[in-house]
Amino acid sequence: MNIRSLKISKCRNGATIIEVIFAIGVLLFGLLGIASMIPVAGRMARSSMNLDRSTTLASRVATQFEAFGFNSTSRWQALDDSGASGSFAPVSAGSVGICLDPLMLARPEVVVPPSVTSFSPRSGWYEPSSLSGHNYYARKWFPYYLQVYNPLVNPMLPQGSADWPAMPRLPRATLSVSRSAAFPSRITSSESQRLIQDSDDLLTIQTEDDTLPVAQMVRSTFADVDVSYTMDPAQRATDGRYTWFATIRPTSFSSGVVSVAVMYNRKRSFELPLSTEPIDSEDPVKANNAGERVTWVETGPGLIDFRGGGGGSIRIVGSQAVSSQLFEGDWVVLIRSVGGSVVHAWYRVLYADQDVELDDSYPDPNSGDARQVWIRNITLDGPDWSFVNAPGSVADDTLAVIVSDVVAVRDFPVSLVP
């Protein structure tokens, strides 16, 4: 054997263990990066799907709004909570505006007190706002708080303990229907679901036998039986993920702007804390509802950047007893009083500072008392807005209402007819 062949035979023909471990490490690092992108991609895909479906539903509502008579002011019925049991009375948008929310007000529980047990195992949700020691919750308004509610305190406190001047609200209304006096004059729970839910989300049943066709699911109208009226013995069932409600801002006596807010997985338990419920001092956030949360917009040098249209940045202040949860893509409503009228507009959250500032001695802009609050800076996308916070008074200040589960809002003009 010559020297040349001996050198060739000594050359290695594999990789060392160190090289193998290094290669595996590089591969695992890449796989880990890919795996970390999967949940992000999933959230973005769900967000895109929600936006697409909600935009489609909002567009459909816009085209059918007048056809279904939602713009007929004579059909608007607002909740009256001044009596021992709830009732409904005609209401006009006037110079204030209105919130059309049949899905909430169609539930029979909203007009009967908890002592009524005919909804077994459920009970009534109604409580008159004039009740002694009543808290600041009031379902008849949007947002669902009394006008004198101070957004810097716990809404479960009895009214009168930290009142503000009457702040802007929209009456919450449902729709009336013409039928026999023996039946309710407003649309029922079953009817509201057919109008408000996305009808494209039909539920089906697929048996194990693939040769059998897919069957549609139907549901009974048990909620309407409670009020002695049944529209259909059975209806096509939908999953109910996408629903809507609307706010109407009048621009003249016979016209207005409708904002259709599409919600994803809106909670159907429309109960609000009753005055008899004790205040949870350890976890007040858990005890309070988070569907509609009122905050105060703080003004001052460098705190507001709203000019030229297209939205801007604001600083909001809320009670520590209420959830401060807010993310990019959520929606808020700015609302304030202007010369006896109420103006409001919807805004999409572009950015929300995740560093929530807590202040246990924040001065109440109305009384000067120290309040326990959280403070956040957010950036909004929407129309221009005028902030006028007069020193020593909050009557004309702007409130920001955080509305949970809203995924899209569509604005369109509408004619208001009797």
C-alpha cells in the first residue's frame, strides 16, 4: 500500500457529535420560531374572519334597516323603570339620540322583579331606579348607568354617595309590533333573535353514517312562552355568534346617522348587579359588569391630540372597581352634551398603553374628593371631536364608553319616519 492510499483511507467520512448537536439546535430553534407564530397567525385569522363576517352583517343591516321599519320612530319603545314592575313607553330620538337594542330588552326578565319566579329556574332582573339605596346601574340607558353616575367610583355604591351632574345618555329602546291586545306589543325574544342574529350561521347535525344527509338544527321558542306568545313552534337554529345593536344620532327632525355595532359572542345574560348585592371589597372588578364601562376623558396640556380628523390620542380615567381591560381593535363611544343636545361617535382603538397607571388619591374633577382610579392613554381612529372641559364643572365633559365584544361598526344615513 502506497502513502497516497494510506492518507485517503484515514480521511473521516462522517460528522462529529458536536456538529450533530449544533445542527439539531439550529433546527429546534427554527421549529420553535415557527411554533410561536402559529397562535399569532390563528388570532390574526380569527380576527380577519370576524371582521369579514361582521362587516357583511353590518352592510346587510344597512340595506334592510328601513325595509324592516327600524327607522320608524313610532315603533320605538323605551324601558320605564319608575314603577314596581317595568313597562315600555314611546320614545323619540329628539336632540338626544337613541340606542336600539331589542336583543336585551326583549328578554321578559327585564320587566319583572327578582321576586317573580315564573321563569324557573331563572328569576326577574328588574329593579326600579327610584328604590332607596339603589346602585348606579340602570338598564334603560346606554351605557347602562344612571345619568348621575360618577365614572370614578364603584357603580355598586348607592346613588347619592358620589353623584355627578346629569351626564349624557341614550335611551335604550326596543321595537313595537301590531297584534292582538292579548299578546305583548313589543317584539319577543324569539323575534329579536331572528332580526338581530346573523342568519348565515346555521347549526347542523352530521350523523356517523356518512350516507345520511346533514340535518339542520331547530330550537323551541321557550323564551316567548313566558310571555304567552309563540311566533313559531320551532325555528332554524343559528349559533348566535354575531349579533348587532344600533345607536342613532339625529341630524334633523327627519334624518339621522345610524351606527350599527356588530358584536361577537355577546353575553346573553343581561343581568345587572342588584342593590341588595353586597359590595365585594376584595375583588370589586369581578362583581361589576364589563360590557359597557364609562370612563372620563381627562383634558389638559399634552393629554389630547385630536385634530384634523381621523381620530387621535386621549387619556381616560376609570374607577379601580371597574375593569381597565382594553386592547387594540376594541371600540369605544365618545359622548358629551352640547347645548342641551347629546352627541356621540364610535371609535376603533388603534393603540392602548398596556402600562395601566393606578392612582389612589386622584382628585375628583367635580367634588375634589380623592378617588381610586386607573389611567390609560389610548389612540382612536374615527371622526374629529371637540373636547370642552370647563374648570370646576363636568357637565359638558366628554365620556368614553368602552363597549366589549364589538368587532365592527358601520355608519350610514337614514330617514326617520313616524
